[in-house]
Amino acid sequence: MKKAFNAGLLSAFVAPGSGHFYLKHKRSALVFFSLAVVSLVLLLMQIYQVAQVIALDIQNGTLPLDIGVISAEITQQTQTTIANANELLYGFLLCWLVALLDSIRLGLKQDKLDTQSNR
């Protein structure tokens, strides 16, 4: 139970795939970590694009330097990209959850093999 618990904690609180790395399943760790990083990078790219559009509007003078107007513009800009951003966020969370459950499953399997070999 010790390996399953440690792998679950690592996957839950460090990064997806860290529990697999702890259990010496490096390919699985790389797959989960890569999927999580790619989804986060794509999500951050969308956020960056919205921020760039608003920053350019402020610099050009088309958007006044008022927090209420800027906040309204952020809300309006994000409404157009919210569907794709939600998909990326759900993909990231799903990847994290699957990595967590799989690392616990593999840890339980290794714990079972360890107890059988100690008998």
C-alpha cells in the first residue's frame, strides 16, 4: 500500500506522470506529463492572445485606461474563446485524473507483488 499511496500523492500534488516516474514507468510518465504540458501551453497561448489584443487596444487608444472598461473588454474577448479553452482545461483535468488513478493502480499492483515475494 505504501507505493500506491506515494504514487497517488505524487500524481495528485506534483504533476501528472510523477507517480509513474516514482514507480519506474517512465514511458507512461512521459506520456502523461507531455499531454498535460501541451494542454497547458495551448490554454496559456489562448490567454496570451486575448491579453495581446487588449494591450494593443490600450496602446492604440481605442480602449480607455479605465479598469471597468478593460474588465468588460476582457469578458467580451474571453466569451469568444471560452469553448475551446474549456475543452483544453477539461482535457488537462482528465489527463491529471487518469494519471492519478493509473499510478494508484500500478502502485497497488507493485505492492501486491512485493508482499507475495516477501512470503
